Amino acid sequence: MKETINKIEEKFFKHVAVDEQDLDIIKARGEANMQERAETPSKEQSQELPEGNYSFKASSGESFPFKLEAGGIMEGETVNGQINGNRVLFRVGDKDYEGKFINPTTVEASWKDGSGASGNANLTLVP
């Protein structure tokens, strides 16, 4: 398997590199990027919530109560959506929210409404 991967990499690098020096630069850049990713902690955090009643409180002061059901389904009077790992997708009225947990209780999200307006919001999960 490792030999097959090495052949694929070699073929790829020969296709994108102009000469041996270019090949070395491309490989070094890729290795540096991989090392930086390994050393840089991600802001995203996976979230496994038990079923129950919750609310997201937006930085604007709005509150979105919902019941979390099996499979991460969010169901509320005005809230419909899903929590899947660290990803959160839900709709409130005509506003769609999409974001990711950055810690156990905070979601960084973007939103877009029916008129095309959009923005960002920090949402706090309240049990």
C-alpha cells in the first residue's frame, strides 16, 4: 500500500513541478503545512449532547428554545434543525443558521434571512 501511495505522489509531483528544485519546494511547502496543522489546535469542538430541552441564546439577545431528539434533531416552536458532531444547522422563522461548536457551550455561526441579509452570531447553548 505504501509503495502505491509513493508512486501516486511521485507521479503527481512530476506533473506539477517544472524541475527537481521546484519539486523540492512543493514537497517542503506541503510538509510545513501538515506540521503546522498538527501543531495548531482547531477552534472546532465535537459535541455529543444528550436528548433534552435546550436553548441557543444569540449575541443579539434572541433566544431559540428547542428539544434535542435522537439523531441530533432540533425541534422547537420556531426552531427546526440538526446538531451533528460539531456542526449546527437550523432555521428560525425565515433565518437560516449554520455554525460549529468552538467549545462545549458556544457556536460560531453565520445566518442568512429570506431577504438576503446575512451576518454572524455567537450562540450560547443553555440547558
